[in-house]
Amino acid sequence: MVWTTPKSWLVGELVTAANLNLHVRDNTNFLYNIPRYRAFRTTALSLTNATTIGLDCDNERYDIGGLFAPTDNSFTTNVTGLWTMMCGYNLVSGAFGGVQSCLISTGATTIAEIMWLRNSANTEEQSLSVTGHKVLSASTVVDNTGWQNSGSAKNTTTTVDYIDCWHAGSWGGA
């Protein structure tokens, strides 16, 4: 189902069932079922030193519009408009420093990125997340990636709420 620009009615124009179904019923159904998804990972993910990795997820909380394919680090838009995209990961506790980043992109075009310098004295679990907004065409593939630059591979945590590695997207309007 897609959003249809509502019709501009003319004075004296005959209102038909087809026009009402297309411009009122179908658009109302679209707004009630706005394309959106939230995916998560159920096992630890290793961020290899100085290597960009996909924030691959293997499960979903919801997927309205068929945007996400499990075991992937991306989603594909199904309608043109303003999209809100989010991704993040939670690193295990440990005494290590370095820079970590979280990136949302469409190939070579960065939508949002956050970089963070971790203090090696801080041994608690650390979370990193980013949110971006961009007008995208239908069928645009949006990638969610992570990176870290120091020491050996770091693992994400695995928790009851599956907040260790996740990404999400939602259509916000035409």
C-alpha cells in the first residue's frame, strides 16, 4: 500500500466510490499502518579492530511494510518521503579505550554518524546510538554499521531486552 496525494475536489464534481476508496480509505489505512520496523540481534556481535562491520540483526520486534530481511544490517524503503532511522549497540564491560562509531548511510552518502572516545579507565558497559532523518526515494537501501579502532575485537552484550545491537526505521510523511 502506498500514499496517494489527496485529490483536489471541484465544485459540482461527482463523488465516486473509486475516488473515495483511493483518496480517503486507502490513505487512512496507510496512515494507520505507517511503514516501520525494529530489528535486534539475539547473539553477541564482534566488532573487529579497525574494520567496518554491519550491525546484522537476526530478529524483529515488528515490521510493517516488509522493510527488513532478518540477518541483514540494512532495510529498504517502500515509499518516498521523510524517514527516521536509528541504530546502536552496547559493548561489554572491560578496561579498553579507543574510538567507536555508529553510522547510518545509503552507500556513499552518510545520513547520521556518531563517534565516541572511550576512556580505558571506564570498565562499565557502554551504549552507542545514532538517529538520522532524510528524505529518501522508494527502494533506497539504508545500511547500519559499527566500527572501533583500538585493541582486539569487542563484543556487544546480549541482554533480556536485546538492546545489544539494533536498528529501526519509520516513514514520517511525504
